[in-house]
Amino acid sequence: MPKVKALNHIAVVVEDMEKSLSFWRDALGMELHGLNEVPAEKSQVAFLPLAGSEIELVKPTSDDSGIAKYLAKRGPGMHHICIEVDDIEGMLAQLRSRGIRLINEEPRTTADGRKYAFVHPESTSGVLVELYQI
Ligand code: CO
């Protein structure tokens, strides 16, 4: 049976990366571990590690991405939480068998080889949930 392993990250969608970093990095004192362009998701992503987890800041780099539409509709704020699992295909099958609505029926793969998929907020009490397998 597929298992959950850890809280991998919490993602916040931001309008202005420098302004957001002035809180998370400068005022709060968290370390900025990476600031990357993610062309596949048309976004810029900052990672700030925190005790085995991370805060992820996501800024859209194009107006036609899902994240840009989210920002235009709802403004900056909490976007998703990401839970690491040991077997993402198995977990998606388990969720599907229980009638959970998935956004990605099949896992996608990041540039560095992690598999991920999103679960629809309709099935999660309103929170967008990302699953990760590293
Ligand atoms: Co994420």
C-alpha cells in the first residue's frame, strides 16, 4: 500500500518576488536556497528550507499559466501543500478508487526527475494538494 512520508513544502503564490523575499528571507531570516525559472510551469520559484520542509514562493512569468489565472482571480496567498509519498502511481490509483478528484491523472516529472501530481481542492476541504515522489 502506498504511504505518505513527509510534508515536503508549502507553496505561496506571489505577485512580486522581491517584496515577498523581503518578508520570508530578510525579515524572518530564512535562507534562500534557490531561485529558479520553471519554464514548464511558466513560473519563477524560490525555495526556503525549514527543518526538512520548505516554503516555496511561486510567481507566474506569463499571463496564460494556471498560476497566473489563480493569482488574477484570488490574489497572492497560500497556493498548495505538498506531501511526499513513496509510490505516487500507487497513491493516485488508491485515491482514484476512493472517488477523489485528481487534477493530474498521471504524474508529471520535474527537470530534476521528481514525480508530482495535484489533487483537486474539491476533494480535500479546499486545499490544493500536491503529491511528490523523490
Ligand atoms: Co509545489
